[in-house]
Amino acid sequence: MSLSETMLAEAQPYLLASEQHPFVQGILHGDLTPAQLHYYDQQDLSFEYNEIALINTLIDCSTTTQQALVFQKRQSLQFAYIAPWLNRGGADMPHDWAGLKQIPIQPMNQLYQQHMTGTLDSRSVLQILPAFAAGEWLYVELGEFAKKQVRDESPAYRNLLTFDTAAFHGPDGYLQQFWQIIDQAAHLATPAEQAQAKATFLKSCLLECYFWEAAYQCETWADWQKRALTRKP
């Protein structure tokens, strides 16, 4: 199997865990609290902003013009996604680009962002792209999963798990282009470099699962502090 095929095969348990997670099920059933939705909106917007920096580095580190064009087009789509999302939240949500950069980053979100940005020093598309592509794949698959379910279509839930799959599926979709870029780079990489790329992909999938959990629990740094300071020996 190619490296991308191996990564996807080993990532299937994380996809199943995401499908079954109470936060994802809560989106489908429409029974999340306003606080849970608000937490998710804030943290996901912050994460989207972090991804912009990562895609910029992918453009800079591309080894062919075609690679750079793929990432440049994906970057444009990223901004298109963020624009309407800035208008989703309540009065205390940022509704402009400057405000977006000031969102408080909560523990799991910070860990995930640091995992992704930790690949940037490699200056290698093979090491950076899997960190990003994992979330792309997982959300697309969850969108396909959601289409097959009887789901809540009220305004608060209608646009959640509705990733623009038309742009990502098929031989010319972003996912297939990402797999091709990863596999082409893998042919020139050492076994250790290939193993690191796969590990990065799977860790992103794992952190996606914990991202759902953090949103479901509305977990903050204050929660972490309370547990650390009140834990008994």
C-alpha cells in the first residue's frame, strides 16, 4: 500500500470514534447546549486561523509549482469558510479579522495547534501536510456520515458538519491531491521520515477526537487549574 493508503487504513478507528462521540451525535440530534455550541464556535475559529499559517508554510515549502497552486487554492477556500463563520456567533464572538486573532485558546485546542505548528520547522511538505490533511479527511467523512443520518436542520445546527465535500472528493478534489502529494514525497523519503509522517497524521486524528470531547465538556484552563490544585495525594 502507498503511505496515504496506510494512513487512512490505520485512521479508521478514529473516524468511528468521532462518529459516535456525544458532541457529533449532539449536532445530529440538535441537543447540545448553547454553551457547548459557543465553545465549539470560538475554538474552531481559532483553529481555522492557525491553519492559515500552516497552509502559508505549505505554499512556501512546495517543491513544484503544481503543489503551490493546490495549497494556494485551498488557502483561498479557507478565507471563504471563515468569512460567514465570523457572523455565526453571539455578541462576545469576534466579527472581524483582528478580533479572530484574540480568541482565548483553551487547553486541547492549544495542544492541537502546537502539534500542527511543530511540523513547520521541518520545512518538508511530507511532514507538514499530514498534520493538516487528517482534519480535512475526518471532517469530509463526517459530512458524508451526517448526510446519511436523520439530523436536526434548525439554524444552530444546519451548517455544522456540512463541509464542502464537492471540492474535496473525486480525482481532482483536494483530498486526492493531498494523497498524491504525500505519496510522491514519500517515494523520496527514508523509512523513518515516512513513519514520522504517518504518526503525525494519526496524532491529528486522535486530537480531533479530543477536540470533540473538549467542546462537549466546555473544558477551559480554569478546569485544568482546579483539577491540578485540588488533586489529593
